[in-house]
Amino acid sequence: MDEKMFSELADKALHFGLKVVFAIVMFLIGVQVIKLVRRIVQKALTRANAEKGVLQFLDSLMKAVLYVVLVFMIATSFGVSVAGVVTLLGSAGVAIGLSLQGSLSNLAGGVLILLLKPFKVGDYIVEDTKGNEGTVTEIQMFYTKLTTPDGKVIILPNGTLANTSLTNVTANAQRRLDLTVGIAYSADLKKAKETAERVVRVQEQVLPEQPVMVFVDSLGESEVVLGVRCYVPGSEYWNVKWALTEQLKLAFDENGIEIPFPQLDVHTRD
């Protein structure tokens, strides 16, 4: 009797072991098949000129779906009824929905982002609620990834981005550039305006078809504040801003136009 029981246990262990080995092999093959299918779909979407964000979102969604299918296939090899699992998931749908409410919200948010296109990969956005900002590098199934100018990575849930106001800085090809510079009250105002306008117009990245304005923005306590306004390509905004700021300073120095700075005169009595 003991030998018979031992033999049965050995057969069952061997049978279970073979199932485990088969499941492992099936999983490894399935992983490679999933990678192959993803590559084929990615190439097809690329040939169809799909946006990078759409490609990233669909790839992450397809990856999740294919892995779920693979798990179900492996489960059936162990004798688990797929119909039974589906019935169980259906009966537990409410609880699962509540537990995955945030994830489902982010998934729905990702779909809305792709449909409404408030931004795309490569755009520079500012999330108005928390002030997070950066260049969109990835739009995944549940989150969007931003890279800040100083190299930090910000991960924002799609649900948050779909349900809050945001500013798409680079949505338009052109951006208006506004600078202010103060000059002394004793400086030649007309000469200062002509100098500033000349500096702006010789800057190669300033769009010549758009107006260039130099005007008195305000009268401060110790300076006349000049405003400088022009239009530049969105991708060159910061480079032009920094270059013009430096060039204005050098041009004013060359033309004897004083840029005042805070001073404190101390008078003493003997």
C-alpha cells in the first residue's frame, strides 16, 4: 500500500513537474512572440506616420493585453478553466473596479490625451496645478514622462493631465519674446531705442516677417524701463533670449547708454 501511494505521488510529482517545465517553456516562447508582435506593430505604425505618443501608448497597452493572454494560456495548461476565471472576474468586477479606480482613470486619461491631442511627444508643457513642467518624452498607458531642462524626469498620471489645465508652450511654431532693460534717466532715450531695435533686427533667429517693438514699458524710481518685443521660432526661444540679453548689454556699453544699478550714497557729518 505504501509503495503504491509512493508510486502515485511520484507520478503526480513528475506530471506536475512536466507541467511546470512546459509552462516555463511556454512563457519564454510567449515572451519572444510578444516582442516580435510588438516590433511588427511598431514598424507598421511607423510606416503609417503615427505620432510617437500614439505608438508608445498602443505599445504599452498591447504589451499588457498580450501578457494577460499569455498568463491565461499558461493557466489553462494547469487545468484552470478560462471560463471559470472570467466568471470569477465578472463577479468580482465591482471590487476590482474600485481597487483599480486610479489606474482605470489614468488609462482613460491616456486615451483622451491621444484623442484630443492637447500635447504630443516633443512638446514643452506646464502642468498648472502643481507647476510641473518639461518636454514630453513618453506617453504610456498610465502615465506621461517629462524631462526638465536640467535633466530631471517627472512622471505624471494621465488622469491628472487629462483633468487639469496645462500650458503647451511649444504648440505654436512661433513664440513672442519679451525683454525689459532699464536705462538711466540721463541716457538718450531715442538713441537707446534705436540701438535696441538694431540689435534685435540683426539677430538671425528673430523672425523678420513679424513686428519688432521697442517701447517705454514703465518709469521706475531710478530707471526708464524699455520693453523689447519680437517673435522667434519656439525651439530657439531660450537661445535667442540669452543672446539678445547679452547683446543689448554690450551694445548699450558701446554707445554710452548707462544701465543703472542700485546705489547708496552715505553722507557723514563732522
